[in-house]
Amino acid sequence: MRFAIRSLLVALSCTLAAPVFAQAKWPERPIRVINPFTPGGTSDLLMRLSTERVEKALGTQLVIESRPGAGGSIGSAVVAQAPADGYTLLVTTTGPAAIAQVLFEKPPYDVVKDFTYLYMFGGAPILVAVSAKSPIKTIQDFVAAAKKSPQTFANSGTGSVGHLTGALFAGEAGVRLTHVPFKGAPEAQASIVSGEVASLWNTLGAHVGGLKGGEIRGIAVTSQDRAPQFPEIPTLRELGFPDVVVTNWFLIAGPANLPQDIVLRVNEAFTAAGKDPKAAAGIAALGVQPIPGLNLKNYTDFIRKEVAVWGKVMKEHGIKRQ
Amino acid sequence: MQVSRTRAGQGLGAGLMFICFGALGLWFGRGLATGSAQEMGPGFAPALVCSGMVLVGAIVLVRSLLRGTDAIEAVSARAVFGIVATLGVFAATIGSLGLVVSSLVTVAGACLIEPRLRWKEVVLLSTGLSVAAVVLFVFVLRIPFRTWPV
Amino acid sequence: MDLIDNLWLGFTVAVTWVNLLFCLIGVLVGTLIGVLPGLGPVTTIAMLLPITYYLEPVTALIMLAGIFYGSQYGGSTTSILLNMPGEASSVVTCLDGHQMAKNGRAGAALAVAAIGSFIGGTVATLIVAGAAIYIADFVKTFTSVEYFSLMVFGLVAAVVLASGSVLNAIGMVLIGLFLGMVGTDLSTGAQRYVFGVPMLADGIDFVILATGMFGVAEVLANLERRIRSGQPSAIRNVGRAGLTRAEWKQSAPAIWRGTLIGSALGVLPGSGGMLSSFASYTLEKKLAKDPSRFGKGAIEGVAGPESANNAGSQTSFIPLLTMGLPSNATMAMMAGAMMIHGIVPSSKVVTDQPELFWGLIASMWIGNVLLLIMNLPLVGIWIRILEVPYRLLYPTVLLLCCIGVYSLTNSPQSILFMLGFGLLGWMFMKFGCEPAPLVLGFVLGSRMEENLRRAMLVSGGDAWVFLQRPISLVFLVCAALLLILVVLPSFNRSREALKEG
């Protein structure tokens, strides 16, 4: 009932507000948030967890629009080209906001110049896991096995953070790993449970269930510190791979040159929404942890640094551009 | 309905169609690597499937020439162009003019395909459907459509 | 009796006013989006997620699950009445369902679809309740090798679908496989047949293809016929709603067989649900005394696949609820909904949150009862749609196709693609080629290639693995037998034809 009344009111207000052109006070109509992936992914869920609170704080409706394709770059390109009026925003992640810049022959946008970065949800580590039945218990076991014969690693998609992290690790550890790509995280996890593939290198979020249920065994995570949900899984940093510190981060962006007051208001609204206990619990369940030291001033520097890191990984490990 | 068998019938069309599909696939896929048995390239499966299409097409073609197949039904240019125009109008207007206007013109356009046109019905149907579309998709299902021209 | 205790627990959770109400809302919304082309449960569940935020987790899941299986129910309606598959799995229902409507048996087709879905849903719910864990253990052993062999079997089954020439059907399967390969190659990232069109980079969307090839092509063909002959309406005879005694006798066994197939295949990730309706159709056609009735309005061709489809949609919850692995996009959405409520879908849900697990299962059965109660009286209303003059009906259908497809991508380009597939489908009709085998080829195409390449990569290029693994071997032997069964009769026929000629 509440929903019906609300949607009716919102619809009514859109209808009345739509033909007005002048931009006196932002926001005066619903804000479109492009999610460059299919609904149900981590980026989509992060948005939907925050929607309610942000809508209240900004006093307008958020409309989440899915524009999937080409690893998130199609939807991101839409926002890069949108007018910088604060009515088109983007929820984005490492793939389209950093790797795309170095993965594609002709990137459809410049991740540094074409966007204003507004809010960082945080980062999810890459999980390194094996089947619970596997004799491999630690990362040392894994490296030893890989030294004997090349081991396979499953993850969701060529050019994804998990894929590049696996390649980065192989280089650091001096072993050969064969990449076995899957369409999605569930299939990748199933392949290590069935014993087809030796290990899994993928963003933590989708595998929390597998770890909790005991089908898979986590042998490492790639974040700076251990994941709060799984304090028993060591980080690669403490295991002697200080250069394999990687997270798959999620942030809100808008077109370049967004007015400063809009930037501040969006940032405030999302920051407040993230503090709501229920939303915070949901965000943590998705494996996303805050990245310390990041704020409005240095988001763009952070992106620039990430682009450089992934560019180096791709070059050093012979991953071809698309 | 009387259907006659002819050499220039459905079989001929189907055979040529399969061959064309296969040949186009092979041509545009010529740059894709086929790889090895262990690491198949992106071109392996398309090459296999497209060759299959050419083969099937050739058999269908030869059989139809030998034995004849049912004749192809006549084409109505009015219907074909009508559909192309109607869907084209929707595609051209939905992004800029919004659901209300786009539905109106699309339905009105669609009504023109039929030879038995009744003006009153066209007006009623297009307004009715336009309103219904907005109620159903925007209000009830909350789909983020642009409703009005901006 | 643990099962009875557990089910009792489930019903005490599901049968509260709030949960019953949201179950009803779920199946209502589900029926609505199932009827509308393009709109699928994934988009709808995504849209409704923020609202479920205020609900108890179990209530939210009951509603969202209702949307999913409700949409499977609703999908049959437009398939039968307008030859427009609202849902991917209802393509098969179009084959004989729409023919039945043309023969004036739309009422019977709709009724048998509802009853079959109910029986399929009920049995499958019991299976989920009783055997979910054992089934999950079996599925856990599946690797790329098994999936590939299963899909080979599926493709052979696709050829049986066609009522016309076997050769044409093979050609159409190949075109389907080909179209399925369009997009970015999973292993290498190479662009295949994308031609610089961004929309094609992730492959052709199934709904766009099916809506064009069935919905738009059907309207075009009807219009053509009307313009040429001047007939007043495509379907004049609405017929009555119930089933005749003979129809009952034909449907009953088909429903049971469909239920079994659907329950089994629904568990498999990816295209399991869709495969089940195709497999059921194939089986019914092979078992029928007179297979030539299929494609002309055989009621088993509706009863079997519809039961299979709904049974499969219930059992597709098994991997999610027992292993935390969503088996399709809708289940991924359900997993997301659970995460939003702080519940991590995993094998621990059954033991840690029994009231959630069993409450959801009990609600699925209640939802199926609600759908049956709702749908049977609706049959009488739905068939009235056929009495609407076609000159009013076709603009409505076209508009629905457009809006539905546009809602998927928010890109006008998708409408042009739908138009392209419409024209392609219309050309297929002209050449006497049926689109159903193409659809199955399309769905299986990229997955089949993916699994083949993965299996070969892991085995180090050794193709014998397909015969060494027992489950895979069974699938391949079945495929070979089916192929012989299909090819032999047509071979004999052509020899006879040559003799006569």
C-alpha cells in the first residue's frame, strides 16, 4: 500500500516537474543512476541498499537503469557523454573504471578525464579458494603444486579483476597458472567443487555462501587487511606477496565537470546512507569493506594509480588487448 | 488452399538461405583463429557450424531442384513496409519524445497498415493504449521510462 | 518423519496473513509480467528489491519467488493466444498451443497449461522438500564434459521438434548455434560478428530474438494474409473453455512425464528450465501414436512442456537453497535479495534458518494453488481476447513487443534488432523453415562451445573424456539413439518418394 501511494506520488511529481527546463535548484526531477551490469550483481545491490536513504536525503527519486555490455563499458560511456547536470550518475567498479582503459584497443572513454567521482562504497578482495576436498591447504601448498605442474584457475571472465590478479600472482610466485574463464561466479565456484578446476580467483562477494557452507576452502584474500567476515583467511600480503594487494572497488561517478555543490550533496547522501545499520550489514555481506584514506579529493588520483597498476599487469603478463 | 510444387519453391529459398548464412559466417569469421584441440580459438566453432550450414544448404537445394517443393506464398509489400515503418517510428521516438507520444504515433502508424481503416477507432485505440501503457509500465511496474518529451 | 515436521514448520510460517498476502501479490505481478512480452522476472525483481527492504526476509523471498514462478505460468497465455512467447521457456508452448487456438481450442490449451503447471509445480515442490540435498550432491559432480554431452543431446532433440523437413530443422539448428556465437568470445575476448555494434558485444539478447521471430513475424504474416484475402479475422472460432474427455486422456500422461523431466532438468544451471520444455515436447512427439499431429495443435505438446517448465522452475531453487549457487539470472536476483537482508545463501540455510527454507517451500505450493485458482476462471476471459477484431489486436501486440523489448536495454537499437529478427522469422516461414529448432540452437550455442573448449582445455586436448565419464557417455548414447530414430523414418520416406517419382 505504502508502495502504491509512494509510486503514485512520485509519478505525479515527475509528470508535473518534467517539462520545466530551468535548473534553479538541484534536484528537481528523478536522478537516473546507470548500472553498467545486469541487475542482481554487486554494483546493482549496493545501489539498491542505499537507494531509500539517498532518496530521502536528496528529496527525489533514484531510477536505477541497467545498461549492461562489454564489461560495463557501454553503460559507462552513456554517462561519460551525458550532460553534467547531476541527473545522470553511474555506479561503477574496477572493470569499467580502470581496467577498461588498458584492456580495450580503443577505450570508449577516458576514465580520468570523462568522469567526476563522487563516492566510494569500498572494495571487495579477490578470494583465492580451492575445493574443501582438495589436499591444498595453504598458498604454499598451491605454489608447490603449481611448480610441479601448471594449475588451473577459474574466475568469471577474461579481463576481470580476478583474472588479472591470478596472472599477477603467477608472475610474483614464478609459477604457471592456466586461466579457465566462466560466465559467472556460481559456475566458477561449481567447477572447483566438482574438481574440474584446481583453484578459484574471484571477487569475494559471490563466494561468501560457499565459504560459510564449507564447500570451498579459502586459502588467501588479496586485500590490505583480512576480511572482517573471514578473519581466519590470511592475506597474500602477509603470506609473502606484498605486491599482490588488490580489491575490486565500487564507486559512484558522474560526467566530468559536475558542479561542486552537487558533488558534495551526493557524497553526503551516500555517506549517510552507508552508515544506516541495515545497509551497512548488507554492504558487509556483499564482501565490500571501506578503503581507508580515500575521500572526494583523491578519488581521481586513486583511479589514475589503478589504471597504471593494471596496465603494468597486462603488459608484464602478456594479456592481449581487445 | 491449393499449393503447387515447383522447382523455384520453398526448398530453393531455404537452400540458398542456408548457403548464404554459412558463406557470410565463413567470410566474416575468416580472421578468427581456429587454435588447437587443447586451446580452441574463437574461430573453431563458427567455422564448423558455418561449413555445416553450407553443406545442409547444398543438400536442400539439390533435393528441391530434383523433386520440387511447395511454392512460396506471395509477398505483400504493404505489410512488410508497414511493419518496418511502425517499429522504426517507435525506435525513433521513444528516446526523445517519451512513452506517451511514442505509443500514440506507433499505434496510429500500425493501424495504417490495415486497409480497413476506421478513423474513430484509430484515435480511440491509440489514446487508449497510450494511457494504458503509461499506467501499466510506469505506474504499476515502475519501469524507468521517459514519459513525456523533454 | 522429519519431512512432515519440516513441512509443518514451513506451513506455520507461510500461512500467516502477511505471507499469504505477499505470496498473492507475487504471483499476481508474476502473471502480469509473464503475459507481457519482454518483461522478465529479473527486471521486475530488481525493481521491487528496495520495497522488500521493509519486509521480513522470509516474506520478501516468498513474494519474489512468487513473481518468478508466476511469470512462468503467465508466459503460456500469450504464447497460446498470440504466438508471442512472453518467457524464454514458452517458445515450445507456441508450437502447438497457438495452433490449438487457431483450431478453436484456445480454452482447452490454456486450461491444460494451468493444470499441468499446477501438477508440475506441486510434485516439484515435494521433490525440493524431500530430496533437494541428494540432488544437489549429484549435480555437484557435473563438469564441462557432462554439460557438453547433455547439450549435444538437447540439440538432437531440437531436430525432432520440427514437424516439417528434418534437413531444414538441422539447418535451422545450425543458424541458431551461429547466432548464439555472436558477441565477445569468453576465453580470448575476441569480438565475433560484432561489426562494431556495441549492443552485439555481449551477444544477441534472447528476448529480442524470440519476440521478433515469433511475435513480430506472426503479425506480419497475418497482416499479409489479410491484405491479400480480405479475411475479417485471424481466429474466429473461440471455442469453449473446458477439456474434452479425449483431451484429458491425451494430456494426463504427458503432464506426468513433463513433470519428471522438468524436475530433473530444472536443477541444472543455465538453460536447464528451457531444455526441459523442449525435452518434454520431443518425448511426447516420439511417444505419440501419430506424431504428425504435432505442430498442428496436439494437446500433449502443450501439457507436457508446460508441466515440465513449471516443475523446472521450482527445482531450479535447489542449487540456490542447498549450495548457495544461483542456477540462472532470476536465481541470482533471489540470491541478491537474500544478501540484502543479510542472509548468505549457502548450504547452511537449511540448518541455520529452517523457518526460512521450509517457509519458502511451503509458500511455493500455496502459490501454485493460488495460481490455479486464479488462472482457471481467467481462461474464460483470456479467450475473449481472440474475439477482439484483429485490426485492433495487432497494433496492441506490436506496441507491447516494442515496449517490452525497449524495457530490457533502454536502447532504441534493440527495437531495430527485433524488427530484423521479425523479418528473418517471416522469411523462414516463406521458406517452410520452423524457428523452434533455431531457438534451441541459439540458447545452447555459446554454452555448448564454452563447455567444449573448457573440457578440452582441462583434459589437455583429449577428446576421449567425453566417453570416459559415465554420465556424459549416457547422454551421448541417448543422443545417438535419438538421432537414429529421427533420421531413419525420413530416410525411408525419401526412398519411397524416389521410388514413386
